[in-house]
Amino acid sequence: MTPGGPIPSLLGFAAGSLWRRKGRAIALGIGLGLTVMLVAAVLFLTESLRAEAARAQTGLPDVVVQRLVAGRPTVLSEDDAKPLAGIDSVAAVRPRVWGYVFLPALQGNVTVVGVRDGAPSLDGISGALEDGRDMRHGAHEMIAGSALARYMGLAIGDTLGMPSARPSPQLRLVGTFGSAVDLYTADVVLCDEADARAILGLDPGQATDLAIDLKNPEEARVVAGTVIDRMPGARVVDKSTLARIYTLAYGRRAGLIFAACIPALIALIVLALDRSSGLSPDERREIAILKAVGFSIRDVLLARMLEALLIASAATAAGLLLAYAWVFWLGAPGLRGALVGWSVLYPQTKLTPAVDLAQLLGIAAATVGPFVGLSIVPAYRAAIVEPMEAMRG
């Protein structure tokens, strides 16, 4: 290689230098790679869950009204929908019957949703039948999310009895449905509204909440204020509020995990400080030889930067790939439970990548930039020393 040669020659020299000190290079790369993997995995999982929640909002009503007693949601009367139907911009008010039932065999909750006679079973679920047929009202039948049916080992024709404080019928599975949104299929059972009331312990005329569809969704805030005036003490939640809740919830949980990652970040800082603390005698001698054969200070610095760039780039790429595999191929075991905050069923669903290029570049810049930058200082200090003096030292 000629002194002052082009970057490809310096890159080859940098690769050879790393090979001669491969033990140290591998140790630094592993430390950086694991740190990048941990940070990237939290980011990948958080963005994927936020995207899943955003997709789920497309099938939700514009406004949901709940009655509160002692600060907790309770049932309301279907007659409560009548004064709300006359509000300007309200297209429809639908009393809904739904709730959670704990299945001991599953050791988790399922969401039981009652379907009113004459209404489409999958109305508001944004799903489609995958197997079997739609249920018939009054026949004690149900359709379940495909994820739930697979998890419980249910096949078409099987019956399922649910714990209830009141006598309730066993439901026969006649169909399964799927959706592009996993939240709709993870733990949902659709059945006749009368069966849902029996399972959930609701009397005729009672409802879990009221779903309001608006002619103009932009007026949700105004309608919410009117609803509170007509139903004092009610809790009103619109789509935009729900979006903020999901964003804050996942952001807070991600922040807690990042705080738990502080030891890994400290390790990254220690590695960076190791790069800036100085060079080994062999590295100083190598720089002195380079200067003796005609390398300029610029060439020496560029060679050292290329060494650091090779380590940091390889470690960052490996960390991102490992994080991707951990989250999207393996389902983020050990990490997902801390962020999801869902029932035992939800972790079985598949995560969809939702990270953009800017976030990946941000992770790479935050890792590669400081690591490469800190390698310049010790290299410059060694490069300005006269070759003979450096070799004698």
C-alpha cells in the first residue's frame, strides 16, 4: 500500500489491523452489538404496539359513554341512549353488551361480546369469517377469533361453557373470524346478546356502555361535552383521547424498560471511554512505523477512524438484526410482557414491523458517531509524536 493512498487501500489496512487485534475488536463489537440490540428491540416493540393500537381504532365508535358509580364503570340502562340520540351530529347511539370472563382452564380472560338480533355479527370488529358460518340468534352459538380458537384448541362444532354467576348455556362454536388487527381476534367471543347477558350477569335492558357514531368525527369533543351535560357523572372517551392514552401508556412502559437498560448504556459509555483513554504500546508503535514510511497525520487519523467505523458499523448492523429477529421472529420473549400489559392470549399474536428508516438511522448515528469520534483523540496524540521518539517510548 502506498502512503496517502485512496480510501480503499486505507480500508484494507484498517481491516488488517483489526484482524491482528481481533480479540479486542470482537469484545468491543459484542458489547456495542448487545447494547444496540436491547435499545432497538424496545423501540421496535413499542412502535409495533402503537401501530397495532392505531389500526384497532379504525373499528371503534367515535365516542364511548360509560356510567360511573364510586369512580368505577358500572352498567347503564338502554334508555340512557334516548336523550343522546337527539344531539346534533350524532348519527346513531348503540347500547353494547360486552365484558370479560376469566376461564380457569385458560388462566386468562376472554372478551364476550353480545350481538343484537338483526345486526351483523362482525359489525364494528373489522373482521371476516375464516372458517365455518355465522351464528344464528337464539341457538346458543358463537364465533370466536381465530387466535383464540387456535390457542384453546377449539374446532368447529365444539362447545364451551363459561363461568357465570347465573345459569348460562354452553355455546357451540360454529365459525372463526380473522382480522388484520390482532386486537380483534386475540381473545374475542361473539354470541347472541341474550347469551352474553346470561354469561355476564346483566338484566334485560342493561348495557355495558353506549357507542356513539358521529356524522362528523371532528365534532367528537363538542359532542362529548354535550353528553356530560345530559348524563352527569358519565365518562366519555373519544377516539383521539384513546389514541393519546395508548401513546402515553406504551411510551411510559418503554421509558421504564429504557431505565432498566441503564447498566447496558453505562457499559457502552465504558467501552467508548476505553477507546478515548489511549492506545496500547503496539498501536503506538504501529502509528510510528506508518509515519516513518510516509503516512501523514491525516492518513493515520483516517485509518484509525476506519477501524472504529468497521467495528461500530458491524456491531450496529448485528444488533439491529438481532433485535429484529428477537421481536418479529421470536415474538420478543422476556420483553413483550413488560410492554403489552394484556391478557395471556395477546402475546401469541404476530407483531408487524412499524419502524421507519429515520429511527434506524438515529440508532446507528447514536452508536457509530460517538464511537468513531472518540477514536480520533488518542490517534491524534500518537500521530503528532515523532516516529523515533514514539518507537523508543
